[in-house]
Amino acid sequence: AMPPLYKVVPKKGGEGQYLYDDYALSKYRKTHKNDFTLQRYKGLGEMDPEQLWETTLDPERRYMKQVQIEDAIHASEITELLMGSDVPPRKSFIHDHASDAELDV
């Protein structure tokens, strides 16, 4: 299941809406201008149990996204490099690939 990135709530009242990507937020902004409050989720830990249920766990409402790993060995190696306990190779990887990152700040 894929959790939302944003929750938008009209300032004039009404029910909030969950948005799952930046494109959806861009479309919402065009039609609602700045007449809403925006909450950005950076992880599941920022949601309360009710929000988790309605966005990620409820089989009737959750958004499922299939992930396919073409090269499982390469994926495993990268995961070990980035999450493992050996720091120097991770620093080197980050230094070499920092300019490739698309930051969401």
C-alpha cells in the first residue's frame, strides 16, 4: 500500500483530501489557490492510527502500487551499501551520486 504525501483541507471547512504525489498537489493548487491548509507526510509515523487505517490499511480505500525489482542482486547490494554498518563505502557513494538526487525540501 502506498501512503499519501499530502493532506489538504479547505480553509472554509469541509472534508480533507489525501494527495499521493506532487502532480496531484499541483492540480489541487490550480483550482483552490491558497484557500486550504496543507499537511506533508514524511513517513507513516506522522499519521495517527485513524489516518493510517483510512489511507494505507483499509482494503476498500488504500492505494496499491506494484513494485517490481528487475535486478534483485543489484537492489540487495545497494540496500546493504546504504543501510549497512560499513560507513566509508556509503560516504563515497553519497559523495559520487549527490548531484543525481531529486530533493523534496
